[in-house]
Amino acid sequence: MEQVIQTFQRKDGERRIPVLKMEIDYELLTLHEALQSNDETQVAESKEKLDSLRIELLKLEV
């Protein structure tokens, strides 16, 4: 039963990885725009979100 659960979680993670990469790309674009417009609030928010997305991606790729 444990192997079935692990297999399901692995397949779910494999589907999540491409979505995460798209979210990271979008957030990088948002960060770039915030840096160009000197929007410090948005810069901080984008960096925080990118950090959480990075951690999630690392957990899924292991």
C-alpha cells in the first residue's frame, strides 16, 4: 500500500513541476518589472514568492 501512495505522489509531483517552472518564470518577469520601476514592495513580495517556489521545486525534484 505504501508503494501505491508513493507512486501516486510521484506522478502528481511530475505534473506539478512544469506548472511550478511557469510560475517561477512569471514571478521572475514580475520581479524584473518591479526592479525597473523601483517598486521595493513588489520586489520583496516577488523574492519571497520565488523563494517558496524554489523550495517546492527542490522537494519535488528529489
